[in-house]
Amino acid sequence: MVSPERLESMQKSWVRTLERYRVDPADAYPAFDVLVAAYTAPERFYHNLEHLGEVFRVVERLSATVEDPNALQLAVWFHDAVYDSRAKDNEHRSGELAVDLLGPIGVPASAIDRIVRMIWATAHAAEAPADHDTRVLLDADLAILGASEERYARYASDIRKEYAWVPEAEYLAGRAAVLARFLAAPRLYHAQLMFEEGEPRARANLREELARRQS
């Protein structure tokens, strides 16, 4: 749940970011409303405004190294704008939505191209992205893995709710495969700060959930 005050703060940040592309606030508000409606849909138990706020906080912590903060801010906004647990192309469709909403209000095509590439990277393919800002986005997106035990447990529960349509045995097998894939990665986080602070806790959380799923 995001408070009205927090939502207002997010709206102001959205407008400030678009103003740097010379987008008038009056043109920025409708796109903001579309995104808020998406992230507050009733089927969004984890991929919602709370998740978005958590991603923004991590990006802020890593901001000193960011090369294009405006594009990164918009990539954060759109990275889960389309989320259908039954679909396999959410990242692609989220990128398309960014094109549809940002192009008509005057965000330059070169910026949109970079934003879309960052969004697509949140599919978390095996290979690490070469672009630094994309690595920051991926670290922020996965920061939940290194959250406190309580927060991680709520995250895992909310993910299950988003897949409520999947039978229990099938979900357990699929979730276990996802957890095992994360654990097999050489490292979960690219930024040294994230690696030092979050990697041990993330791996402990993943191992605990995997053991529970397999018991």
C-alpha cells in the first residue's frame, strides 16, 4: 500500500523527470495516470507501487554512478508496467507501452530507445548487460531477494498470489526452478555495494525458500 503522500511525491518526481525532456506537466499527467492504474490493478500483489518505490530507493542509493539518470528513472517506471503472470512477453510489451506513451509527448527517440533496452533487460537473461545503468536497474529490481526475512517472506507470498491460477504442485516445481537458477548464478548483484550488503542475505533467503518448497 502506498500512501497518498507517497503517491504525490512519485507524481512530482515523474513530472520533474519529464520536464528535463521539455515535456509540459499537463502532457505528463495522463501517462502517469495510466501507469498508476497499471501498478494498482487488483491482481498486482507484488508488482505494484510498493515494488516500484523500493526499486526507486535502490536506484537512488546507486545514483552516484548512474550515467543517464532521466532515462533510468523512466525505465524504472515502465519496467513492470505490463504484468500478466500468464504471459511470457511482459518486458517486451512494457517497452512497447513506453514507446506509446513517451513518444507522443515529446521524449526524444534516442532516449526512448535506451529506455526500452533497459526495460527488456529486466527479463533477466543469463548474460550480464554491458550497459552500466541497465545493471543498476537489474540490481534494484532484484534487491527484494536481499530483503529482511520478514519482507522476503511477504514477497514470496505475494508472488504466489499473482500465480493463484497455477496448481500447487506445478507452482512448487516452477518456483523451485526459478530459485535454483538464481542460486546457480555466480553473483546476483552487479554493483559492489549491492553485492556486499545484499548477496549473503539474498542467498540465505533463496536457500530457505527452496528448502521449504522442496520439503
